[in-house]
Amino acid sequence: MGNNRRLNNVGYVVIYLTIILPVYVNGNGDLCVQPNPSTLICRNGRVGDVVVPPSVVFLRLINVTHSTTLQLNNAKKLEWINSNLNTTDFLESPESLEYLDISGNDFVFYEDEWPFQNFSNVRTVNLSYNKLSDLPRMVFVGLNIEELCLSNNNLYAIPFQVFAPMERLRVLDLSYNSIVSFLDHFFLFNKRIELLHLNNNNLAILTSNALADLTNLRQLDLSNNALVYISKGLFDSLNNLRYLNLANNPLSNLAAWTFRGLYGLEELNLSGYEMKQLTYGLFHYSPQIRYLTLDNTSIEVIHNTELLGLKQLQSLRIRNNTFLKEIEPYVLLDTPFIKHLDIRGNKLAFLPLSLSNLTHIEYLNIERNPWGCDCRMMWFAPWVDKHNNLTLSKLSCGPHAYPNDMIPTLKHLNCSGPQITYKTPTNQYRLKSNALLECRFVANPNPSITWVTPSREVYHWPSQAVYHWNPDITVADVFYKHPRVHDEFLNAIRTVPPRIQVLENGTLYIQNVTREDCGRYWCYASNPVANLTSEVLLHIDPTDWNNIRILSIIVGLQCAFGFLALTLIVQLLRYILNRFGILNHCCSFCKRDRTSPRARQIYDMLDNIEQYKSQQLEKLRENYAQQVNRIKENCIQQVEWIQGSYQTQAKHFRDLREYGTQHLVTLRDQYYDQVRKVRDYSTGQLNWVRENYVFQRNKIRKFSAHKVLRLRESYKYQQQTLNKVLENLPSLYFDNCRAGTCGRAESSVFEVDEVNGIDMYIKSKIEQLAQLDDLTDCATQSRLSLYYTPTERSLASRTVSPPAGVHINYIERKPKFPDLQDWNRMGASSTTMENLPDLQDTVDKCDIKSSASLPKLPSYEEHIIEHINQYGDCKNDVETAL
């Protein structure tokens, strides 16, 4: 279905290109296609005939020869391939290019050549499938490339740090070349590289620091090279690496520290590994590996714990390993989260039992393996039935069996564990006799038998082959890796001919029984289904023990009597020789020195003791003198050291005292300075507050006086206006008023006491304010802000004391009311004078409170409004009378 869908899509594209897309032909008949307004594709022509519209952003030229320069206009992506290009001078104004693909051409760079000097905005360059054999040092100067492809060229040796000008390089592809090696810190200036492809080269060695600077590297491909070993610490700095491919390298060994720094590695490919087994601890430092591939290796057995550390492994591919015959039973216990397991194309005869513990597995492929389909795989059939969602490959018993016959075969196996039917009863054996110990078991398949002797020697049966318990001797039992005969440390015991051996039927045969052979013998039977252990006792006959005791006593007596007889004979011969003087006549040595050998020996011993004593005394005397001299010298050195130390300490204390004195003086000066500053600051702040207060109070007073003057002038004007109106009224109006029509209004308007009192109060207030002294200077009077903050120039004014008799927010004396003569001088009318006593009484009752507001004046405005209304009523009466 997927292939048909892709074919249909290809058909649609062909129809779209041939029918719908705009197509035009240049003058030479070559075809150019513009599938959309921003893309132009030209094939098989000359560049002089190609016209690039201004709307084209992507230009693709295939087999287009260049005779003149190409005008790109607004194109940002250029793909010019398979056109035999050998120079970059074919472009006019390439500054707008961001993507350049010139693969499949004939480019060759020469020394001192600067081919990309005008390509400052290019971010991706593809130079693959060219004829590059060398990279001059200046070839990439001026470029700010992020992706560079140099694959499928003839590069052999690359200049040191040739990619240094491209500090923003992220992707570098050097695959399919002939590069041999990279020196230390080759990528020192390319720390941003994330993808590095070095596959299919001739890399034989990578030094320890060749990749040390690629701390941001995420993908590294080193496959299909000639790496024999991995230098120590090569991957230690690649903490961000996620993908590593080491496939098809003749690696002879991978040390346990190889992947020590790859904490974030997720995918690892070790295909083509030539070692026969994996190194223990190889994956301990890479716990994040999720995909592991071991294809086409020389591994023979994957042992338990060799995959220890791969707790996050999800996909395991072990394919086409022609030497792999076994995966030990507990290998997959270290990889519990495997979802994809592919072990096809190996030489496996049975599946590891730990496969049944994989609860997350989704895909299993076990094709092309010579599966035995015996009792070792009996568990596999019910396990497959439980996993209905598992995707399985073809399950066949061996390469020549019928397809998908594994499960039915395993379900019909008649497998059973061993059961003992007979064992040798406890017997007593005579020494030097032969013993035969037997254990018989019934099981399907036949179990292997292991005997353990009291001396801890282990004997396996059968002896002719490792795969003894199955008719097919190529099938190994559980102990096939052990020697035939070994001790408790698995060291082989090689005794020819063997005194103890296992016979063909599993019986233990012991020749010439000795005392060491008695004890408890264990027989252990095992097959793929179960195992069973039994014991057989071997005892020595007590008659032999008694015979041994009697024989020992007899031999002891014989030896004692023989020694005594020999001693008596010797003493008899000595007595006879001394009695007849035979020794004195025959022994010349005895004549010359009659000192006995015992005495000479004692004399020599005394001389040696005396000489030794003298030597020891001399050595003690010399040693004592040396010790005395050494003690004296040591004492002198200690006294000098103590004296020097004391002088140093005394000097240190003196310096410390001087330093402390200086520090205390400095602290005292600083303290006094700080106190003085605080005092000055506090005094200045207090002066400022007092000055500000006096200024605000004076300002409020002047404002109040000004308002009072305005009110007084307004009131006088209104009074004069009303008086003139009243004087011009005809006599009829006064008659009417005398009759009682408006007399109340007149008396209300012209109350002499109220008017004269107000006028007199205002005048006295003005005179009192005029008598106040000027408390501030011109600088203070010029301040216009409501809240005044003095400057440095006004510091002199802060020392001005307030005038005598003036206190904050309080006026001591009430304003002095003028007498009646003053009112007369002001020209008050007779009507106003009549109410003067009442106004005087009202003023006497006033008490000016401590406030900055104006004193409360009589409500004369209300009286004026009322008189005007009454005047209007009287005018109407006069007009009616007239």
C-alpha cells in the first residue's frame, strides 16, 4: 500500500509538471520550468540563455554550462549541479545567496586562492562529489557558514584548524574521503558543531584530544574506517553526544572506560566488532542508551552482566553474527524496558530464559537461527500465547524446518524433571579395596550428573562430551564451561591415571580406598526442567581401624627394642677399647693433645664470647658518643629555633600593637567626624524648619490682609452705591417708608453699629500688619512656592531669631479697636454711628483663635442682597403712585 501511494504521488507530480506548470523554452530549445513564482529549474543549456525573474528565490541548474556570469537578481538559494564547474567567478553579486549547492562538478582549490570572498551571507555550502584533493588555508576565510558538506571528494590530509574561520559551523560532513587522522584540538574554534560525519575514510587513529573541543556535538559517525583502538579519553568531553556510530572498524578491544563521558548517549552502533566477547563494564557510564546495534561481529557468547547499565535500552539489534552461539540465560535481566529485539541470522540454539521477563516488548525477530526446539525452549510457547500484541517473525525450528512449526513442536514436548530411583546404600569398605557409588535418575531429557567428594573434588559425567545428557552431544548442559575434574576454585585436576573417575553410566568409581575417601558424597542431577540433589555415604570398615592400631603398637615396640640393643653394643665396645688402651696406642691425635674435644669446644666458645663482648662494648661506646653528639646538636638547633620564633612573635606583637593603635586612632577620628556631621546636620535641619515655618506664617498673614483689603474696598463701593440710590429717591418714597412700607428694610440695611464696626476692625488690622518688622530678606520674599526649602545661599537667614512677642500659631493680643473719634474721621454716616455701641460689644466678644484663616466677619453680603430686593419693591410702589 505504501509503495502504491508513493507511485500515485509521483504520477500526480509528473502530471502537474507536464500540464499545469508554466513552461518556457529559451532560444536554444533548452527547457526551463517555473513550478511556482519563487522557483526556477533549468536543464541542459547555457547560463547565458537563463533569465532569472525578480520573483525567483530558488534557482536550480542541472547540466547548465557557464560561459558568462549569472545574474541572480533576488535569488537566495542556488543549486548548480553536474555542470562541470571549476570556479566561483560565474556569479555576479552573490552577496544575497544564503544556500549554495555546487555538488557534482570539477572544483579544485589551489594555494592562495580565495574562492568565497564575496559569499558573506551564505549559510549552507555543498561541495560534495567534486575533485577536491586539498583545502588551502584561506579557502574559508570570510565565510559565516553553518552547514558544510565535503563528502565524496579526494581529501587525504587537511590543514590544521582549516575550519577555524567558520565559528558558527553546526554541520560538517567529511564522509567518503581518504582522511587518515586528526590532530589534537583540530576543532578548537568550531565548538558549535552538532553533527560530524567522518564515516568511510581511512582513519587509523584519533588522538585523545582530537574531539575534546566539540562540547556541543550531538551526532558522530566514525563507521567504515580503520580504527584499531580508541584512545583513552577520546569521548570524555562529549557530554551532549546522542548518536555514535563505530560500525565496521577493526577494533581489537574496547576498554571499560571507552564511553566514560557519554552520559547522554542514546544510540550506539558497534557493528563489525572483531572481539569474541564484550568487555565487562563497557556500558556502565552510558545509562541513557536506548538503541544498541551489534551486527556482523565476532562475538561467540554474550555473558551475563555484559549489558549491565543499559536500564533504558528499548531497541537491541544482534543480527548476522555467524559465531554467536549463546546468549546466557540472565543477560536480558539488565534491560527490562526493551521494546524491539532483533536476533536474526545468528547461530543460537535456544533463547535466553530472561526473555520471559520483558514486559514491554512489542517486536521480536528470531529468524535464521538453528533453534533446537527442545526442553530448553519449552517455556517459549506459553509465553508467546500470553503476548497477543507481540509482532513476531517466522518461528521455525532450524533453517531447514517447516515454517512456523516452532510453537506446535514446543507445545507437544514431554519434558520432566529428574527423580531419583536408586542410590548406593551406606556401606563399609576395607582399605585398598575398590568402591562403586551410584545414583539413578529418571527424567526427560536425561539429566547430567555431578559428583562432589568430601575432598571437594568435582567430577562431571558423561566424560566423552560436554553435551552429555542429550542424544545430540552438541547441546551443552549447565556445567559445560567447567573442567571435567576440578577443585572448589575451578582449577582442573590432572591425575594420570585417575584414581577416582565417573563411568559411562554416571557411577562414581574409587580405586584403592584410603582414609581420605570416607565421608558424604553428593550427586547432583540437572536438566532444563529441574534439578535434584542426593547423597551417598562411604565408611571404612572398623576392622581395618583395629588392625591399624595393633600394627602400630607392634612396630613401635620393635623400634624401641632395636634402639636399646644398639646402644648397649656401642657402650660395650667403648669400654673394651679403653680397658686395654687400644685407643691410646692407635690414635696419634689423642697422643699429641690430651685435651678432650669437649674441653676444646668449651675453650673456643669462651674465647668467642669474650671477643664478641669486646666488640659489642666498643660498638655501644661509639653509638653512645654518636647519640650524645646528636642530642647536643638537636638541642642547640631547638634553642635557636625557639629563640628565632620568640623574636618573630615579639616583632609580630609589636606590629600588631602599632596597627591596633593606628586603627583605634582612625576609628576615634572617624567617630568624632561623624558626630560633628550629625550635629551640624541636625542644627541645619532645625534652622531650616524654623525658617520655613516663619516664612509660611508671614505668607499666610499677608494673604489674609490682602483679602481683607479687597473685601473692605468692595464693601465701601457697595455702600456708596446704595447711599446714592437712596438719596435720589423722591420724597414719596420716604413718605411711604415713614408709613411703614420699607422702614424695616432701611433699618436693616443701614445699621450703623455693624457697618462702622466692620470698617473699624479692618482698618485696625491693616495698621497692625503694617507695623510688623520685615523678618526676612529679599531672598526670602522672592520665594513663590507654597513650601519653601532653603538653599545654601540662604544659610545666613537660618540664624535669624523670630521677633519678640510672636509665637507659632498664636496671636497674643487682640486687635485694638479704634475709638469713636477714628470713626468720625473716616466719614461714617449718622446711621452707622447709631449702631456703634452694639458693634463694639460684638467685637469685645470675639476671640481670635490660633488659626491661619481670616476672622469671621459680619454677614454683610446677605444684608446687601436683602436691601436690594426691598429697594425693588419700593420702586414698584413709587411707580404705582405716580
